[in-house]
Amino acid sequence: MSRAVCIMVQGTMSGAGKSLLCAALCRIFAQDGYKTAPFKSQNMALNSFVTRDGLEMGRAQVVQAQAAGVEPDVRMNPILLKPSSDVGSQVIVNGEVRGDMPAREYFCRKKSLIPDILRAYDSLANEFDIIVIEGAGSPAEINLKADDIVNMGLAKLVDAPVLLAGDIDRGGVFAQLYGTVALLEPDERARICGLIINKFRGDVEILRPGLAMLEEKTQLPVLGVVPYLRVDIEDEDSLAPRLQSKSAVKPLDAAVLKLPHISNFTDFMPLEQHPLLGVRYVQSVRELGAPDLVILPGTKNTVNDLLWLRQSGLEAAVLKLAAGGTPVLGVCGGYQLLGETLDDSQGTESGHPQTL
């Protein structure tokens, strides 16, 4: 059996559109008759997916697998980090919890996970024709490059050519792309086979002089300008635009409390799509107002998020609404928040034992 060829999409920042571009490539290759699989060595996301065999993986690779017409497989995302505090995460390897680690400890140990990454990748490469690899964040994080296992570090391990995507919708795309290329080592630069301008709105002819200058300065071709697409696919992290929605314009108003460690908020996408239900995400008593329904979402740190609810005044506001007959729904960690006692006596979530 021949080994799969691969292509990798890296971005100038988080949210540059890597996940969607990889999904598009998966669909294109699959439509062309190639058996295609997505791959991301390390994902950091609070929204995870449980596979048919009960293992956890990042949702972006699930969407990409579906685009390729194949069953989501934990090998497509061998390492998943689920932040539980500002300085620590739950570490999931091959779909199973390995433990909670402070960031410093994980950075010291992550190179030991390379064999797990390569076993997963090699296994897929022996079964598929093409592997579409997604990077994470930016390859130009110069403080992290030495121990990288998800961007250029991974590209070297599997000998992947790279497409570098920049987000023009946020502005500064030429600086994004030029600056990223400039901060790479010569051998890393040599891996980039082309640049992509993503999320473009407007007349591409006006953009062309800038593309020519960018090509001249980077000595790399601009392979495409991708239009801004309004696609309703599941988001991975708490920077998702949907969490910025603070107003409801539909007959029924559902307020989701935007907890500091909110997780699996994609559970509420079906509600957002209902024609009669407006879903908004709130962080203060003023924003909460008088909704028809209050939802407490999942969280990776229930104790600290309950403390935040108390300190912000939202706990008292929700109790007042509930006493007046407003339904309050708790989902997963949110259901724990509704309990009479919340006990993390071993400090599993934050490293500090607490009982509330």
C-alpha cells in the first residue's frame, strides 16, 4: 500500500480560517476521488466531540472528516488540550484523559508525545491517499518554536508542504503574512509553497497591486483569495463570534451565561437556528435583563465559575429570576452549578481544593 501524500495549512494567527480551509480541501479531494483524512496533532479547545467508540477529539477535525465523507477517528487529533484555568489544561491523548497539567509541565513533557503523534499519523497515512493537516495559532510564535509539535515542527516530521493563510477581515493581512514569513527560519520558509488571503470582501481587482508587492517581498506566490463565507459550523474556542451576541430580536429570549471557562457551547447551535428563539451570551447583570430562559452552560472549572457568578452578581440575579418563574436550565457543568454543594476537595480543576 502506498503512503499518503499530505498538505498542511498554517495561519498567521488563531481564527485565520485554517479549519474551514482544511475542511474545503478535504471536500475537494474527496470529490476528486481521493480517500482523504484530516489531521491536527494538537488541538486546544473546550468544545470536544465523542467518537462512536467513546473517545474525545477536537470538533474541527470532525467537521473536516465529515467533509471528506469519512468517519471521525481519534487518530485525526491525537492530542486534545482542554483548558481548565489560565495556566493549566486537561490533557487528552488518543481520546483518553492523561491528566491535568500546568502549562509549564506540559511544555516540558510535550515532546515525549511525538511518538503518539507519529503513530496516529502513520496509521492514517497507510490507509488514506491524502492527509490534510491543520496547524494551530501561528508558526511564528518565536517563544514556542523550539518545542513545536503542531506547526513547522510537525511539518518537518512528516515532510509536509505548507500553505500560509492570513485573515484580511481583521485588517493588516499584508503585515500578517510578511511578518510571519520573515520570522521563520530559512528551512521553514522553504516549506511554504504559497500564501492565501482569506475572508475577503469586495472587489479583488483593487487588491491585486498589494498581492504583487507581497509576492515580491516574500518571494512566494499568492495562490488564492478566498471570499468571506458565512458558514454555520461549530466553533472550537471561546473567541467564537457567536459568543459576542448580546441582543435577542426574536419572540423568545434565551440568555446563556458566558462563564469564564465555558465549554461545549456549540450545544446551543440548534437553539440559535430556531426561528422563534433568540440566543444571546451575557456576562453581567445588566446584560442579563429579563429573559424567557436562562441557560448555565458547560464549564471546565465549575468551582471558580461559581465564584465568578457570585462576585459578578449573576448568581443573585438568576436566583431572583428563578423565584419569579423564569426557567433555568443547567447543562453538564452548568447542572453542577445548580447543586447544593460543589466539592473539588482534591483541587482537580484549579489546583486549589475548594468546597462551596
